[in-house]
Amino acid sequence: MSKTTDDGKICAILAYVLVGIVWFFLDKKMNKNTFAKFHVKQAIIFIIILLIANLAVALFSIISKMFGSILGAIIYTLLAIIWVVSIVYAAAGKEKGLLVFGNFARILEF
């Protein structure tokens, strides 16, 4: 593992619980860490997808309570698995993009 990965590992892990995102933007040294930046970008995309999923489940719940409940269970289970895998990759020092999140995260520039 490189020095950059080791220095940004805690921030990368915490990015998936919002604390790391705030830390990344407030700490000038962390702004330059490419490993932390990768996971912060991916965490931001994950949060956006989670918000979209919440809206979709709420909309489908209005149409049909049962369908909304089933859809919500499936979506939230998949997102929980992706969230845990993302944290595990960050802890392992891997820069692996997950499904569509990784592709969208590469588009973000900051």
C-alpha cells in the first residue's frame, strides 16, 4: 500500500458515513489525497442514488403500499450491501468503483 492510500484510508472509510466528506473538504492536506478523493466522490454519488431511491420508493408507496414495500425492501437491501462493500474496499485500500457508482464518481471534478 502506498503512503497516499494509508494517509487517506480513515477519511475514505468515514466518507460513507458523511463525516469523511466534511473532513475531506475542510482539510487542505486531505484535498490532495487521491485515494480519499476517489472514495469521497463515490460516497457523494451513493448519497445521491440513495435520495433518488427514497423518492422512487415513496412514489411507488403512494401508488401501491404493497408494491412500494416490496420494492423498498429490495432496493434498500441492495444499497446496504453496496454500502458495506464500499466501506470494506476503503478499509482494504482498494480504489474499486462499484457498479454505476464508480463510473459516475469518475465524472465528478473537484
